Amino acid sequence: MDKQRITHALHRIHQATARLEESALRLQADQTLARSIPHDDGIADKYEALRSDVAATLNDLDTLIESLEK
């Protein structure tokens, strides 16, 4: 390899290492945050209920918009 290619390869390795370090720090911060949030066993059920309500509301809006377009 010529000097320019080696320099370019080292630069790319440095950038990749920096991205890995940033990802590790974000993961560590996410884990710290997750441990600080109280655990709620019903959260999945609440989430699904909310999704269902939103879907029903969007369906109602679709129906309303369709009736206005006629």
C-alpha cells in the first residue's frame, strides 16, 4: 500500500472507533436511564390500549374526511 492509502485506511479506522465509542456511551446512558425508571408490569397493556384508541380515532377521521369529500 502506498502512504496515501495507509493514511486513508487509518483515518477510516479512527472514525469507526470513534463511532463505536459513541455508541457504547449512548448504550451506557440508556441502561442507566432504564434502571432509574420505575418498573411497571402493565406498561405493555397500556401501550396496546393506546395504540388501539389511536387506530380507532384515525379510522374515524378517515371516515369523516371521506364523507366531506363526497
